[in-house]
Amino acid sequence: MNYPQRRLLNRNERSYHRWCVVRHLSNFQSIVLAHFSTCSEAEARVQFLNRTHPTASYEVVFDDSITTSRDIQNQRDAEYQDL
């Protein structure tokens, strides 16, 4: 992988919003309200939501299930090595 490709992967890696604000519902279900690129942004949103909707329950979670461009590239590299 050359330098421009590596730089593009790093830029795409940063653009993924992996921090989520989740609202817990009363029947053991939850709903994702928003995605953020940093934990501090997500925590700030939870603070705002707690001030504006104090009866609801919110939580910041890290969404590890999002596939990044680096994961896709690693998968492609592994497939080419198998050929």
C-alpha cells in the first residue's frame, strides 16, 4: 500500500462515528439517538439530553460493530494472499 492510499485510509478511519448515544426504553429495549466521532461529544450530548429530558435514561456506548475502511482493506489483503 502506497502513501496516498494509507493517508486516505487514515482519513476515512477518523470520519467514522463510533460513539453512540443510546436511550433506554422501559421494556428493556434501547434506541440509538445519534453517532459521534469522539466520546466527549457524545457525553456532552448526554448532559444536554439529561437537562432537557430528565426523566429519560441515556448512555454513551462505543459501537465496535462498524466496519472501517482499514478492516475492509485487511480483509482484501487476506483474500489476495490466499490466491
